[in-house]
Amino acid sequence: MIFSIHIPKTAGTSFRHALKALYGDKVALFYGANDPDTHPLLRAPRKEIVGRLTQLEDQGVEVLHGHYHLGAVESAVADPGAQVWTWVRDPVERVLSHYFFIREQPLKRRFDEGEDPSKMDLATFAELRRMRDVQDHYLSGADPASFAFAGLTERFELGLGLLFGEAAPTLRRRYNATSAKDAVADEDYARILALNPKDARLYASATRAFIDRLAEAKAVKAPPRPTVAGASFITRMLRKAR
């Protein structure tokens, strides 16, 4: 089974549509026990997910995608280098996107009693403990460079090509994207970056791995037949860009 971890505000909803286009009903979603999009077998606390994976596989499910932490399924992951997919984003841009998204579409529930993030200013929101190093938290401290695939939100279409090659779907639009952001002062940007040191290191590692994989794809020439997923797709894209 492939474990596709959707970190909030990293293009995970768009990736979900891409997965559905390629895998159809072989994709199972988990967005919490009470979310209507969650697969019926997974409408349970996160800690119980791993105990239900065999049932999912018996039903033909090949990909588990959603908001869950790697640690919740780690015991079922035999090889992260073959089974784990995710997308990561510049940590400051991720926080900003999360903040403005909530301002546009206030959540029905509060983060904690007395906290309504839709009414907070950016500085207060960024200081919330659960808004700091979110990506590292979802990946349970693992280095995304060790995964089968770690895409960059900022290079979403290119990442789809690297992962799926010729089969990469073309999405009509980006889903759940924030429509607009206010200008952010340099000092606020620097403060948010300082609040997310683990995410900054994680993003740097994923970026290096992404560039290395892209370089491999660029180096492939036919014949012989490409052995790196997406090589011919990337080559055509690079030619068009020239």
C-alpha cells in the first residue's frame, strides 16, 4: 500500500484529485472519523487506522491519502523509500496560506476552547503551538528525502510529471487554494521562519532531493528506454521552456 500523507496547505487536495483520476476507488481517504469523505472502514480515531489496513487491502485499496501522521501507520510501512508519498512547502508560505485560508473559510470548530483562529492576527496565529513545524509533525520527524516521493507545492505540475510520467493527469484547477493574501512585513516573515526551524530543514532537504531527481530525469535520453519515472515528460517540458 502507498501511504500518501496530506500535510495541510501543501496542495494535498489537488493531489487527491490526481490520485482519484489515476486510481479511482482504489484510493481510500482519511480526514478524521467524522469527515464524510473518510472511507467507511476508517471512521475511527487515528490511532486505530493501522489496525484496519488489512481490511482496506482486502477491498483492493492501493493508496491511503489524507490527514494522518506517519507515526500512525509507521508499523505498516515496510519501506518508506517505496511506500510513502507527500508534498511539502516553504514553511512560511504554508503558515500564510493556512492563516488566510481560515480567514476566508472560518472553521466550524475552534482549535481550543477560547481560540478562534479566524479572528486572530497573523502574529498570534503563527505563535500557536499547533501551527509551528506542522510538516515535521505530520512526518513524525522523518526526512522526506528518504521517501518514495516528496513533491514541492511550488512545483506541483512538475512533481506530478516526476511521479507519474506520461500518466500524470492534467487538473482543471488547483483545489482548496487561497484566493488572495495580504502583504506580509519582512519582520513577520522572518518571525514565522524562526518559529518553524524543523520545517525549514525539512523543506531544504526535500528541495535538494527534488532537484536531484529532476537532474536524473533530464539526463535520461532515448534510446534506451527511460528508467526514471517522468523522464520523457520532463524533457518535453524543458524543451518547451527554452
